[in-house]
Amino acid sequence: MSTTPERVAGGTVPPPGRPEPGVPGRSSDQIRRDVEVRRGELAGSVELLRRRVTELSDWRRQVREHRTELVAGAAIAGFVVGGFLALRRRRRS
């Protein structure tokens, strides 16, 4: 299975003259460098994910950013509950 020149397992392109990751015949130094590169990429991805989780779990920020939607949802919920209670009272009478 060959890879395209633009992408190799992880989205990186090996330098010219250097075997692709996972290909037999690489030296231990090349493997170590690839492991370090992957470790750095993983650390960056984890940090990005951590920031995104913190951002999404900040409920005060979410309320600030989605105030209009929350007010509309509360109004709709109020009308639904009010309508349900009015129907229930009407059935009892």
C-alpha cells in the first residue's frame, strides 16, 4: 500500500530520502525521532482538547453566549407547562 506524497500516517510528509514511518529498514535513530515527533504532536493535541473541554464546560460563558436561545427555550417551556396545567384544570372542572 503506497501513501500519497501529501500525507503519511499522522499527516506529515517524511523528508526526502527518509523512509516512511512503519516501513522496514529505518534506523533506530529515525525511529526515535519519529517517536519524539509523535509525542510532541500528541502533547499538542491533548492541550488543545483540554482547552476545548474547559471552554465547553464553562456554563457561565455558555449562558452569556447563548442568552437569546435560552430565553426563547424558557418561554416555550413556560407556555407548554402553562398550557398543560390549563388543560388539566379544565378536565377537573
